[in-house]
Amino acid sequence: MDKLLGIRIDKYSKNQLLQLVKEAVVEGKKLHIVTLNTELLIASKSNKKLKEIINNSSIVIPESSGLYLADNYLTSNAKPSLIRLVSSGVKTILGTRGSLPERTTGVDLGYSIASLSEKFGYKLLLLGGQNEAAKVAAEGLKNLFPKLKVKGIYGGRFGLDDRKIFEQVQRYNPDVIFVGFGVPKQEYWIAENLDKISAKVAIGVGGTLDFMAGKVPRAPKMVRNLGLEWAFRLAVQPWRIKRQLALIKFIKVLLRS
């Protein structure tokens, strides 16, 4: 376990993560997995409660390329500067890693857990996403994994204490739940409810359900390998420019580190 700008990060490969998910379901342990990106990290800098939830969760995995840039920057021996930042960005694009483990995106982990769930008969619940994203994503997963027990529910606005959501989750009685309420609502919801529901494993998946539902195109593999999927998503969803302001804050934090 390491820390990046005050946030805990765990060093697990995807195979190790899948083994931990399997153990949690079989042994009845509660497992809260945080997929950390730059937006969530920056939000935690000014939100003590969110920072505590992340650092007290079961597993924190680095999900975005910005975290690898930060890791390369902070492990460099060069003096803090824009040149050092650019150099770290080039290293990140070339696949150089500092102290962080191999990158596992929320989408890739989601599909792998779906495959694992099909193999061992776990019940998977998709919660959240835009409009009917959870239901459409569930149908897509069912096509990929015919024996998978999966259901998608709820894609509208909600309150963290929304009783209807809780009751729907309880009725389905899942083993694993993907929560796609966005940052930081999904982290709050999991921290508040995981101990109260049947699910043993809960993962905050952000926009993963929208990708799975085909509502948002995923960047080509080459673009993902270069760590530039954020730019691709901005191109297809220009309205996200306001959310990209977190990147500017992130860079400022790095330069001051």
C-alpha cells in the first residue's frame, strides 16, 4: 500500500482483485472497492469525509492515467517544474510506471467481475447510470455472459437516503453491486449501505454503466493504451469541459508538491 497526494492506493493486479472478490463472496466478507481517478482525488482534497471514506475502504485502485502521471512526477528526482511535468506526461504515455501497479480501468474490471460472476453463479446488480443505462448494460452483459444472473435498476436523480433504492437492492439480494451514481455520491452510498445489504462486494464505477450500455462510445484501444481516453471522451461529450477543470486543479496540486 502506498499513498498518492494523501490518498491510499493498493497494489493489486486484476487477477488478484478478482481473487479478492471471490474470497469476499465465498467467505461473507464485505469488500468496498474504490476506482480512483483524478476527479475523485481532487474532490477528496477539500472534502474530509470523502477522503476518510476512500482511505478507509477495502481496496483503492488507480483507474485514470492522470494518477500515473502524478506518480511519475512525484517519483522523479528533477526539480518541480513544468518541464518535469511534461517529461512525466511523456513517460506516462510511453507506459512507464513509477510505484503504481499495472492499470486496471473500471470498465475492464467490471467485465471481468461479470465473467467471474457467471462462472460461479454470483448475482450481480447494476445500480445507477444515465436514464436506462443500468438496464441496457445488464441486457448487454447477459448477451456476453448468457448464464449471468444480472439486473439493472434505477437511473434517475436520487437522495442518499432514498428508501426506494435500498428496498429494490434488498429485493434482488445481490452478491456483487456496481454503483454508478457518480463522484462522490456513489462513495457516500456504498459507505452508508454496504453493511446493511446482502451484497458482499460493492464498487463505485462512475460512468462504466454508460459505456457498458453503449450510451457513450469507449475510446479505441490505442487511445486507451496511451492514457488519452479523457481527451476522447471530451471530444464526444464537450459538455464535460467543466468537469475537466479538476485536471487544472490537479496539475496545480502537483506543481506545489
